[in-house]
Amino acid sequence: MESHDPRVVFGEGVRRLREARNLTQSELAERSELVNWKYIGTVENARTNITLTNVVKIAGGLGISVAELMDACFPADDRRNELLTRLLDLVSEGDEKTVQLLLGMLDQVDKWSKG
């Protein structure tokens, strides 16, 4: 059953993004300038109500903007959520050849969308 608790949804999104970048919780905490790596676990497992300050830090640690983090965690529709989840799964589980193939496909989509 899918949760609608924003802490759960946000935590799952952070975990997907972290894993897609092949980062441990400790590495993300360090990149985010958070004192304790265990905090990332509390966020991912919805055991804390994260502050805006720490949302900004985690976005920075992931190398994305806060808007991109929120969009990845709370996509506008189910199809987009499915796309993001599948892409993140492919990237986190895939080998370098898979990643390169996906990047090439995204380049082609980008060219197509710009006309």
C-alpha cells in the first residue's frame, strides 16, 4: 500500500536519489555537511520531520536544486513518478553501458524537444 505521508514519500525519494548516485548514507551526510550520517537514515525511514535547512543541505549533497529534489520526491503525476522510478532503478542497478545508453537517449530527446 502506497503511503501519502510526506515524510515517507520524501524519505523514499531521497533514498532513490542517493542510491542512483551510488552514495552511502555516510557519503551523502558528508556531502550535505550534516554532522551525523545516521540522520540520513532517519530521513529515509520517515523517523524525523526534516527541517527546511536540512532539505537544502541534502539537495546540495545530491548535487541538485531544492526544486529538483522536491520534483523527484513529489512528481506531478503517476506516469512521471513511474518514469523517474524506473530511470533511477536502471541507473542504480545498471552497468556503465546502461548509463551511457540512457544518457544518449536523453540527449536525443533533448534535441528533439528543442526542435
